Amino acid sequence: MKKRMLLLVVMVLGLVALAGCWPGEIGITTVFNADGSGTRTIVLDVMDDGLSAEPIINPDDPEQTEGKGAVLNNKYITGGVVAINTWLQENAPDFITVEEARVDGYHRYFTLTYSWDDFDDFIDKYKALVNLSPNLSWTDFDAAELPKLEVKGGYSKTLTFTESKAIVEASLDWAIDGIYNDIYDEADLAGWVGKADISVLAGYTVVINDEKYEELRYYDPDAEDGDFTGKIIFVESDDFTLTGSFANTGLIVGTIIGAMALIGGAVFVVLKFKK
């Protein structure tokens, strides 16, 4: 009898875990210009069951054949999912713009953007974000993990940008940690869901002129997921690198002006001698 009761309790707890929160999916898009300036956009996509009249199908079980419960997020945020936007507006550093939450169906999208004038400015802001974390600091990471921008070339300028997934996630920890500790309500998920479970890097994109590196989440019907098969695969790469090229217009213009000056000087000398 005791064994049956224990099995029942385990099954009930398992169902609670299945019918629970789905992580907020974070997508990051970074655009670099020829001079090293650029913009980074961070979008947090949270499925809000408060916006849906019907249960939200678990993305890991799109055919609903494996008994994975519906997505419930609204009940686990004090003030509901929309409260995330207020928290971000009140806690984001001054150089970040927090847009008003956008709704599409039962998704709420929270968008943060920031720009930089050159790569040194990018590093300063990146460092500030990492150091906002109560758990991490810039000095925790080695040179191989830190972002780098290598510039080469003459008439064609080549930019190569590299950064690690570890440092990207570290730059987000200030928000994830704050949301988890300030407004996340474990409720009946206590002991089942922790800070590491409330968000995931679901998309990563870098654009340098006409070149793009992109890694986006997708559903793999054959992936193993415990006793089940089929799940969403998120960003898996440990490092990201992209090389793009720009015409070095400054050097080209300078060369043309220099050539015209030389030609003009030569013509002047020839005319002078003819006289």
C-alpha cells in the first residue's frame, strides 16, 4: 500500500512538472558596421497562457501524443507575464532601451536594444552588463571566451567577430537572476524549476554587411527527451564567428584624390615646360 501511495505521489509530481512553465526564449541579433559601430537587439519571447483561451500545446509535444502538459507561465510570475516588462524598464542600465511589450497571439515579446560607437564602446557596455550579475564578473572569463573584432585589409576591409556562448549568457544574467529572484513565483513548481530553467538562448544572429551567421531553435522529432522522443533544440554552439567585408571607401577616396593630385601636378609641370 505504501509503495502504491509513493508511486502515486511521484506520478502527480511528474504531472505538475510537465504541466508547468516553458522557458522564456531569448534571441540575440547583432549588427556591425564597417567602422566597428553597431547595434544589439535582445528579444525575450514568453508564451503567456493568460492570452490564450485554449491550453498552449507544449512545443516538445506538438502532436500531443506523449502526454506532456500544457504551457503555464502566467501563474508563475507575480503580476503575470506582462510584469516582466516593468521589471526590465526599472532595472535595465541607462544605455539599454526597453521597448513596450509586443503581443502576437499568446506570445509576449520583450525587446531590449543598445548601440555602440566603436568596438571599444561595445566592450565597455558588454563588460558593464556582465558585471551587473550578482554571480559573475568579466574577469571570470579567459581571453578565448571574450568578444573580439579583428579588422584587416586595404581597399577591402574585413571584419571578423568572435564571441562565446558563455559570455553571451553572462551578459544576460543580470536580468535572468533579477526576474527569478524578484517576480518569479515557484508555486507548485518549487523544487522542480530553478533559475536555470526559466530562460534559454533560442536564437543567435550576427550580421556584417552581406554576411550572416544564424543559429535558431528547431524541433527535432527524433531527439531523445528522457523517456520521450522529440524536443526543441536550442542554440548548441559554444562559440560564434563571422567574417564580413566592406569596401574601404576612405582609403579608396584618398587614393583617388592622391592620384588626381599627382596627375594634376604632372600636367602643370608639362605645361610649364612647354611655355
